[in-house]
Amino acid sequence: MDLHQRFVQLGIQRKNLTRQLQALLPEIFKQEIFKKHGCMTIYEYAWKFAGFSKNLVEKIMRTSKHLKNKPTYPIARALNF
């Protein structure tokens, strides 16, 4: 595998991991797991452990709220990532 192919492959893996992290965030908020790890807010937790900006966290949480009573649908897809 050449260097370019490896780079592209890692980029795809990174995107998939980011989507998985985003999908976990609403449940982390609901269970208040962020407090158990020394963070005052979900924003602080997301920044500290995943590097997510406040705007991204707000988008994830807003989307999660809108999908709450809908059939199961991955949040990351709704966010168009």
C-alpha cells in the first residue's frame, strides 16, 4: 500500500470514529457521565476528551433532541457527517 492509500484509509477510519463519538454524546449527557470525570458541562467533557467545539456539541444535542421520539436513526447521519 502506498503512502497516499494509507493516508486515505486513515482518514476514513477517523471519520468513522468521530461519528461514533458523536453518537455517544447524548447518552453521556443523559447519564451525566461528564460530571463523574471532573467536567462541569458536556461542552468541557467533549472538548477535553474528543476535541469537539461548543458549536458541534450544540448541533449534536439539538439533533438528538429532535430525534428523541423518532424511530432509531443514527445521530451522526442526521448531522450529515
